Amino acid sequence: MSDIPGDLKFMKSHEWARVEGDGKVTVGISDHAQGLLGDLVYVDLPSVGDSVDAGNACAVVESVKAASDVYAPVSGKVTAVNSALADKPETINEDAYGEGWLFVVEVSEPDQLNELLSPDDYAELIEDDEH
């Protein structure tokens, strides 16, 4: 069982959101998700300036097993992307909650954060997955 940082919010589809306090949210996929996917070989990220909508696919992570859509946990404008992942997508496997972040969104509807799962709720969700 992986440790789940207490400062994150989660989607049922295994994306995480870290509220940065300046109206921005950093987004990535959970350690559980990267474990299910296996070794990541390619990442397709949105571009800076793109608008994303909560619940809509906005990126793709591809492993040796499968390609998986990444959904935006909140609506807003992309202000940064982790371009280092283009050369080293396996960073997500190594540090899903740290260096393996995907992109940053300037949130247009902060209330959407209230609809995301707490770390405890997410832990319960993935525990149910494993049984």
C-alpha cells in the first residue's frame, strides 16, 4: 500500500490535485494508478494556455501495457507543464506525488475542489479496488 500525502485531493479516476494556495492546482496521477499502468513510456500533456474542464480528458499517459486518459480535476487554464516528462516519463513511476507531476491549472471554479476525494476516502476507494 502506497503512502498517500495528506495535502492532496483525488478523483475516482486516480488523478490527484495539490492546492498551491495561489489559485493554482498541481495535477498528477496517483501512485496506485502508475502501479496499475506499469512502466510509463510516453506522456502527452496539454499546452500552457490551454483551457481544461473538470472531468474531461486533457492528457494521456502511456505504458507498455496501455494508454490511459488523464482527467482534469478542476476547470481552468494550464499555466505550467512538466516538460521533463517528455524525455523521462518513468519519473511518474518513481515519484508520482513529487517530480512526476503533470501540469498546473489556474482554477476558474474553486468550489470544484470540494467535490474531490480526501486522502482517506481515496485510500478506501483503492482498498476496495484491491479486494
